[in-house]
Amino acid sequence: MRIEVRRTGGFAGIERRAEVDTSSLPDTPVWRELAEQALADATGTPRSPVVPDGFSYRITVDDHEFHCADPHLSEAQRTLISRVLKEGA
């Protein structure tokens, strides 16, 4: 599974991007469950309004893409974003 996070906005407006390929990781099932929950949380909800100096995210999980923004993130989305930005290249 390939997970990509693109973060834009914030006070400085700097874009940050990271990607993780979970296929060779020992905790692949954990990544899969987290990504599926984050995707499910985004299904059927309109694009979140952006708050001043807040971050917006474009998350791609294999061929599925969704958008979300602070402060309207589910716990799964927040955790997934944090992990990908921390562990991704």
C-alpha cells in the first residue's frame, strides 16, 4: 500500500509532502487498518472549510484520494497524517 500526504497552508504557507510504501514494513496490517479508517471517515463528507492559518491535507491511499483540513480531522486521519509525515520520505 502506498500512502501519500500533502500538507498545505499554515502560517508560513509552506507545502510539505511525504510518502510511505507499507509493503515491506513489519506493521503493514496496522497501516492498512489506519488508512482504511481515515478513508472511511472522509467518505460522504464535504470538503472541510479551511480556518485561517490552518493546514489542509490531500491524502492518497493507493488509487483513492481525499481531502481534509484542521480542525476537522478524525482521530484516524490525524494519526495517519502524523505517521506519514514523520516516517515518510
